Amino acid sequence: MPVRRLLRAGITAGAVAACLLGTIPAAGAAPRSFAAASVHGNGAGAVGAEATGGITWHNRSVTLTSVRLYVAARECGRCNIVAWQGDRVVDSVASTQQCAGATGRWIPYGDLPLDGSWIAGGSTEVAIDVYDDTHTGNGWADSTRSGSSCYTWPR
């Protein structure tokens, strides 16, 4: 009898632990930062424009934190940020074109919330596109809530 009770208690504890582990949100493993750059020569040259920041995943929305855009000397650049769910646009933010003089400069944008509260399941992906308007180049970072890191191009 005592062995059966211990076995039953062990099975119950294991089932409870499995249920609890199954309810941990995937956002804990989701990417927490991004860097997207437009690099001259399809990745072989210098950076023309770059966007960096943090990513905070919420229940249905996502916030990009401490977002900054770098524009190299004598270059013009901009970035577009789009939250997605599958092939559906959830929310977006676009910067205006920024240009630098004789030296490169960082333009701070701060925190950029992307609201996905209006759609069941919310935002599951965020894409950051960076454009070097001077040389018509671009680069991107693509982050998913279920991923462990962002995919980037060209580096």
C-alpha cells in the first residue's frame, strides 16, 4: 500500500510539473535585442545605416526599446518597423529620412510600441528594415516571438 501511494504521488507531481512547464510563455526565449544594417556592397563594405534596440514581447503586442538609427558620414538613411501575424500586418512605424554631415550620427527614437491587442494571438513577428537612401541599399532583421534570435541580412 505505501509503495502504491508513493508511486501515485510521484505520478501526480510529475503530471503537475509537466502541466506547469507547458504553460510557460514562449516570450521568455524570444529575442531581446536586434541590429539591422544596410551595408555597402551587399555586406562586403562599410555600414551606411544601422538600427539597434531591444525587443520586449507582451501578451499580444511588442515594444522596441531604446531604438536608435545610425547614419554614416555623408549618407542618408531611414528605417521601417512592421509587426506581423503570419502574412497580416498588425502595426507599423516608419522613420523619416535622416542625413549625416561630415561625421556619422546616431538618431534616438526611444521606445516604439506596436499594438497587436486588436487581433487574437497578437503580434508574432517583427521586421526591422533599414535603408541606405544614398546608395539605395537595405538590410533587415526579422524576429519571431518563438525564435531564440533574430535573422539578419546581410550580416
